Amino acid sequence: MKYSIALLILFSFEAIGQNVPNDPLAHTYSIVARDAETGEMAVAVQSHWFSVGTAVSWGEAGVGVVATQSFTNKSFGLRGLAMLKSGLSPQVALDSLISNDDGAAFRQVAILNTEGQVASHTGAKCIEEAGHINGENFSVQANMMLKKSVVPAMENAWKTNSGLSLAERMIEVLKAAQAEGGDIRGKQSAALLIVKGQGTNEPWNDRILDLRVDDHENPIEELGRLVTVFRAYEHMNQGDLYVEKGVMQEAMNEYNAAMKMFPDNLEMQYWTAITLANDGEIDRAAKMLKKIYKGDNNWRELTKRLPKVGLLVVEENELVKLTQQ
């Protein structure tokens, strides 16, 4: 008969007379933090467990962030945020969650609000090495770590990388944990969630970044790569805004910045070329497009379709030049 890892651990604890919660496992290390300058709040996490970001990371703009791990009580995420939203402090919210949980000894939880206040809990039955350190605007926590030095290394990485933007700073904290041995079982998944410090009337835009690496040999490195991709597309989006305003030089500066970050990305090259064409620089655009078509001829077909929807405004003879073999 075959059993899941969770059930095997459950049976092991029951065999020695300990009642283990029947909840998903997420033995892991994580950080909840707030950028003091922007007010943005974030959760970053890594674990040797599939899709850790779907269980550990919770956040809401203008409210706060929560990391719930070890034997993960997912309800702590939504319930914790609801308590913060009602005006409770992180500590009062955490005390309420733990006091009503029969599995409190197996839980590890961290809560942070918009003022940078934090509260953390590491249950007495969390698997060693386990612990947390919190301070103004951050809390780092870990369980089932290879060494005791993991959590202090995370704290040090947070404090010594204050010059970085929040996303990159969070990645450095995860890297520091892994450099100390990290999860005793190894690596599998990672996630990074960032929300605005203040909510808006457009909540669909209040989640700044939500990246997950669900299954990967080097999840932190892959998460870092995705953050870089995100930054490149930020340049692309800003370039689009400049195009809408008719400020073409600024648009090209943004597009060029994106392409420098990912020189092999055909889509970034393509829309830069289309912008050039719309600005009357047909020869430059045609030269770029010719190289793009060699990489994937479907882009040529797309170019033919753009005039119909007004995304490419050129004369017929210019369109022929832009789509020629």
C-alpha cells in the first residue's frame, strides 16, 4: 500500500501520541515585509514542496500580508487579512488565530500590516531547525531547515539590501536562506507576492506582482529571472503609454531598455519596430522586421492584420515594404 508524504508524517506523529493537524504541508522559509518608502508589502517563500505559493502567500492592498506555513492552515491567510481590515493589530489578529486552532503547536505564521507592524508564531512542534526573527517592516521565518543559521542569514540579507527595490530585495533574502542550506529536503517551488500599500478604487490593479515557480530545479533563480522579465515588460508598458501621448523618443527609450534586458525576445523587438513604423521610420522598421520574420514568419502575418484595427497606420506601399520577403 502506498501513502502520501503527508500521511506518512501524520502516521509517524500519531505513533508517538501526538495529534497532527490534517492540513497541507509547507515546510519552508519565507519573509513578509514592507517597503518603508513606497508602502508596498510583500511575501516571498521557497520550499521543497509543489506550488508553495498557492498555500503560504496571502496579501491585500491597503491591508497587509500573511505567510502561513509548516502544517499550513490556509484559513489564516484570509481570516488574518480580514482581522487586519477590521482594525486589529497583527499581534491581536495572530493571537486570535492561534487561540482557536487545535494545531497551533504545528503552525508557523507571520502577519504584517500597512504600518509595518509584525507578529510571528513558531509552534513548539514545528520541525527543527525552526524559528523566526521580526523587526520594523519585516519578519523572517523558517522550519525544517538544515541549519540554525538560516533565519539570521535572512534577517541580515533584508537589512543589508535596503538599496534594492522590494522585489529584488525579497529575492536576496531567499538566496541568503538557500546559501545557508535552506530546506533540509532541498528545493522545488518559490513565490513572490507584492501588493500596494494603499488600496484604490481599482482593486484589480492593486496587486503589483504575483509570480510563482511551482516546480523547478532552481526555483529561486527562476523566480529572479521572472522578476527581470517583469521589469522588462514594465519598460514596454511605459513605452506604450508614451506612444499614446505621442512622445515617441521617450517611447523608444523605454523599448530599447526592455530589449537590452532581453535581446532575444522577438515580441519586444516586434512592437518596437511597429512603433518606429507608426512614427514614419519605415526603413528602420522594415530592417528590424526582416530579422524578426526570419525568427518566426508568423510575425509577418500579424503585421498584415494590424492596419485593420488601427495599430499600424501606414500607406499601402509602406505596408508592402514592411511585410516583404
